[in-house]
Amino acid sequence: MNARTSQILLIGSAFLAGLVLFAGIILFVSGNKGAPGASAIGGPFQLIDQDGKPISDDALKGRPSLVFFGYTHCPDVCPATLFDISEVLRALGPDADKTAALFVTVDPERDTPAAMKDYLSSFDPHLRGATGSDKAIESIEKEYRVYAKKVPADHGDYSMDHTALVYLMDKQGRFVAPFSLKRRPEESAAELRKYM
């Protein structure tokens, strides 16, 4: 084998290895476990909504959903994100009834159903809140690969460090992609309509 053939084989092997690595990264990021339609993000949950009624993953099936994790004492990211989601729901008009939007607390200690109801009254009425026991919240955080950690503050207070991603779920309750709110509400609404 001459030097040119060796060089071509080496370049071809490097390209193939890069292609395999790229495919692996895509599968990891998309959450595919190897089975068609399997997602590493999302799954069953049993929580309580802001009206004190049970809510489960069944509430996200049959229509596209936006799921966001946060807490009512959040100073900036959570209210800004919920405002943006509300603007998307407003831009959907009557089609907002064909979607679901769920705000899941990462702070069940303070976020009782009553606290969630009061907090969500400032946002679009399609937004539903979800809270529950520490164990139930830890379970849904695990299902959605959410990071959440209590951060002590002055005078015994605390804040929550948490994942600030909006999850787009399809009609089957499967994760599609992170949902971008960094565009006009009408553009986000048009994107959401594709999954109706």
C-alpha cells in the first residue's frame, strides 16, 4: 500500500469516526434511548394542580404542551418566562384551547396549591400549576432531567437554582425539543401550531 492510499484510508477513517460521534451526540441531545419514539425526557407523574385537583402526565396527552419548571419566589427568570408563555398563548387565540401549558414548582415547601393559584392569576388562564410532595416533585424532576437545588440566603430564607428550559412535548406526551421564546409570540405560536 502506497503513502497516498494510506492517507486516503486515514482521512476516510477519521471522517467515519467523526460521523459516528456526531450521530451519537445527536441521539444523546434528542434523548433517544435507541428505540423508535423513545425519549429520555418526560414520563409519568402524579401531582396536584393550583385548584387542589390531581394532575398527571395524561393532562399533556392529545395536544402539544409547554412544560416549565420554576417557583413562585423566583425573582426574574420564572415570571419573565411565564409572561412569554402567556404571550404565546394569547397569540394562539382560540387555538390556545388545543394546547397545554404546565408550570411545575421546584419548591414544594412554599408552593402550595393556594400559593400557585395566587401566583398564576397574573398570567394566561391556560397556564396550569403543579405541586406535590417532595418525593413527587423529585420524581418529575428526574423524569424531565431537571436540576434543582436549594440555595440558602440571609435570615433563613432561600432561593432555588434550577433548570430554566421550556420543554415542548408532542400530542403523545413525548419530548420534541427545547421551546424557544426568543422570537415574536406570533412566531412561537406558529411553531406550536405545527404540533396540533
